[in-house]
Amino acid sequence: MRLRPFSWKDILFLSGLFLCGLILTAGLYLFSKNGQYVRITIDGAEYGTYSLDEDQRIPVEQDGSMINVVRIEDGTARMEQATCPDGLCMRQGAISREQQTIVCLPHKLVVEVCGTHEKEYDTVSQ
Amino acid sequence: MKRNMTQSASSAGGFVKRVPYLGMALALALICSYVEALIPLPIGIPGIKLGLTNIVIVVVLYLGDVRDGVCVSVARVLLAGFFFGNLYSILYSMAGAMLSLIVMEGLRRTGQLHLISVSAAGGVAHNVGQFLVAALVVENYRILYYLPVLFLAGMLTGVLIGLVACEILRHLPQQLISVLTDSKRE
């Protein structure tokens, strides 16, 4: 089968696409700051907020059974344990900057880093 | 009116001829889904996959037309969801697959871009679509943070998928290609 040859249009298109990705990345990284505390939500409902300054181990319970364990250490938070089938949340690493999140989709659990002042980026970024 | 009827009748006939090949494509796409479910990428970011299935979808889109792509894609998402996933994964996949198909078909129709560019845009669209639905389900727009990662990953995998699809289209037997493309024009 004959296909259209690769041309300068493609180079232009692909670099444009790549640039969009870079701008998105740069935009979100540049405007992030070190957070003060983490907020844990389950299915959109707040479970609790915890300071990033003190090292702690936070067991998250749902319906009486423990589903996740969040560990705060040296100002960063990470998922230490999880009962979800894929365990992807444990591999998302440690977070410390504002707006960073760890998501456990099977449990609809979100760990999110917040700053001192709550800014509503949501309506702007939509 | 009469003309319309004969047209739709003959295109339905063309579709029937293509069904075995679409079935084969669906089987291939499902195998790709299975292989992908077996080897998750050790990156730890949900939503980042190689997207092997998209090879099949891109090839079908280029050999047949957008209807073939939609048929194979919808069937693939539903079946793969029932086999290897759950209701939510069907939701995410469907959003990604449909957005990706729309974008790829739109770009392909312009006739200006190479398959690799089309596939790269499709990969980005796939991830963005999936991401938007995930953001709605979790009801937390802060996971916006992942969007750039997904965007770039989608582009990278899209280019790779495009390269593979290109080679497949180049080496597919002419016989198979003419069955698909002739029945399309009938």
C-alpha cells in the first residue's frame, strides 16, 4: 500500500504537538510550590488533612477495613501500602509540591498536596 | 430516493464482505489488549500504556474507513473491558478510543499528514480523553498535574505505533488490501 511520504508538514505538526506538551509541562511545574499539608479524599469526600512537617504514618480506612497507608517523611508523602489490585498508587512515588497528587483509582482515593492559601485553579484550568 | 436505497444496499453488501477481515482485526486487537494486560509498564503512572491495540485500529482506519474503525474499536473496548478490566476501565478506554478515532480520522481526511503524525495525534487524544473521564470520575481536577505526562507519553507511543502500522501497511499482501479497499468502493 502506498502511503503519503513524510514531509515538512509532518515535522512541523509533530514539533508543534511536542511544543504543546512542553508548554503544558512547563506551565504546571513552574507554578507549583512546596506544599504545607496533604489532603486525602475518597470519592471526592474529604477524609482528612495532615501536615507535611511532621513524619507520620496515616492508615486510611473505609467501611471498617484499612485500604491504604500514606507515609509522610521529610516533607514528602507517598503511598506505603494499598489493597487495590494493581498497586499503581504505590509506584507513583513521593509528592511534595502543591497540586501534586497520588491517585488510587480502584479506591477513588486521592492524596493531594496543598499550600497555605487555598487557590482555586480549577475554574481557570478548565 | 431509489438511488439512496441502492447506495445503502450496496454499501451494506460491501460491509458484509469486510466482516471476516474486521473480525480478524478484532481478534488481533484483543490479543494486543491481552498482551498489554500481561506486561504493565513499570512506570507507575495510571493510564500510560504502549497502546499496542492502536496498531490494529490505525491499520483498519487506513485500509477500510472510519466505520470499520469504530466497529472494531467499540467491540474491542467492550470485550477487553469484560475480559481484563471493569466497568470503569471500559469507561476510560471508550472515551480515549473514541476521541482518538475522531482526531485520527479528521487528520487523515485532510490528506496533508503522514500516518505517523496522525497516529501521534491519536495517541495524545487517546490519553487526553481517558484523562478527562478519569478526572470526572474521581471528581478531582487537581489530577490535572498528570496531563502533561500523559500528553507527551501519548505522543511518544503514538509515533511508535505509527512506525509499526506503517511497516504493516507496506508489507500486507496486496490481496488482503484489495478486498478491503474494493469492497469499500462498491
